[in-house]
Amino acid sequence: MTPPITVLGAGAWGTALAISAARQGVPVHLWARDPAQAAEMQTARRNARYLPDAPFPEALQVSADFDQAVAHAHAHAQQGLIIIGTPMAALAEVLQRLPVDAAALWLCKGFEKGTGRLGHEIARAVSPQARTGVLSGPSFAHEVAIGRPTALVAASPDASLGELAVRTFHSDSLRVYTSPDPVGVEVGGAVKNVLAIATGIADGLELGLNARAALITRGLAEMTRLGVALGARPDTFMGLSGLGDLVLTATGSLSRNRNVGLQLATGKPLPQILHELGHVAEGVYTAPTVWQRAQALGVSMPITEAVVAVLEGRMGPAEAVGALMRREAKAEG
């Protein structure tokens, strides 16, 4: 029997995974911070704000009671899995509120604002005894919620936690792999959003498919350099959370970060783009931190540097592309 799961955070991605698991008959408790939103979802049996065309299966229940939600998974005879679907800014707070022996995977991608910490660095600081890791990969929430085929990777130094994620989510429509490299999986999930902005700029400037392929390929090299400097395994970046997530986010029409790049290419101001977007585009806030950590480690990331210059208004999109093309020739490796 598959243990129950709790999903903390009723955004698009947390809700989509809750629906996917409940569709297989797994008892799921979805926690929403806002009591009014929780009550509305429980009554309407859908998340009208983020996934209006994905009805909730019978096995999915919603509340705004944090302790009740955690107990749903943690107090069971077979300890279940807690999925943290909050923004990165709330990860430390949520981890601190969990039991010390909790089994938890987070979904958030990026670096913590202010500290520049990745998820595993936050967990090591605030909840070192908990069994933790990250669940990531090339996935748009809407496609997962309606049951389209998707592959994810659960990464943790605790092999049993990865296997628990497989038992919980693996289905005909959702394939879950395991990895012992949460550092690489997290770096891939964070940096790909920055590179998607770059690719969106190139597409918006109508630079062609050659330019898109070059940006994705050289962007993958940047991602790998930073990840290895932070302690990741190089081969992780050829997997789902590296190349896979990068290709999806840089080319997919549902990508918010790519859309930001497309709009920047038209000359539209960034505040207006973000206001009209209506959702968070993680790459906008992640880019400066990626660049800062790369500089501190002596890692060359010219595409990221160019994206930061455009976001901060120090360069126009076409000017940034020109600066990249004028860089000194070098060996690819």
C-alpha cells in the first residue's frame, strides 16, 4: 500500500502533483495558506485560480490547517511523504515547522533571496536531521494535472527517500527517476530559468534557430560549470533536471521565463512585463544571484551576465547579443 502524502502549498505545481497522486488512489492532503482559498477549492473540487480544467479526484482533500496536513503523512503507520510546494522564500520556515524525522521533498527552484542559498543549503542549516531532497524536472503543471506523460527526478542523498517518491508518484503518466545528486538537480532547476530568458530574447529578436541552438548548448555548459563548482556531478546536467528542463523552459510556449525574454526583445519595460504576466517568472529574480555565486567561485557565465545586464537596464537586448557574439574565440571544451 502506498503511504499517504501531504502537499504544502496550493500553487499550480503543488496542486498538479496532488492531483496526479490522488488520481492513482493515494490519499492526499493539500494545504493552502489562505483559509478562504482552501475552503473554495474543497467545495469546488478544483483550483480555479491555477488549474481550472483539472478536477480533484476523490482521494484529494484540502485544508488550511498546517498541523493537520503534516499529521496526515507523518502520523501514519507507514510514514508518508511531505511535498513542499511553497516559493523558495518560504522553504526555511516550512522546514523548521516539520517534525525532525520528516521525509520531505521540495519543488521550488532557484536561490533564496538575500542569502543566495539553494534548497539543500537551507535544509542543512535549519533541519539537518530531516530526510530531505528535491523533486524536479521538465514539467509544466497544467500537463501533469491533466495526465500528459511527464518524467521527473527525485534527488536526495537518502536513497530510501527517492524510492518513496517513486512509490508515491510513479504511474502510467508520470515516470519518476532517482538521483543521489540534489546539488546538480537544484542548479539545473535554477539556472535553466535564466537561460530561458536569454533564449526568449533571441527568439523575440528573430535571430533564428541557429542562435537558439547555440544559446541552449552554451547555456548548458554554463550551468554545468557552476554546478560542478558547487559540488554537483557533471553527468546530472545531461539528465532531466539539466538538459531536459532547459530545453522545455527555453522552447515551450507555456514558459513564463521565455515569455519574459520575448517581451524584453520588443523593448517593453520589465515592470510592465511582470505586471502583465500575473505569475512569478523565477529567472528574473534568480539571475543576479546566479551571477553573484558564479563570480564568487570564479566561474565564467557570459550568457547569464548578459541576461542580468538586460534585466537591470544596463544593456538593450540587441546590444547584449552583440556583446556575446564579439567575445574572443576559444575552444569549446
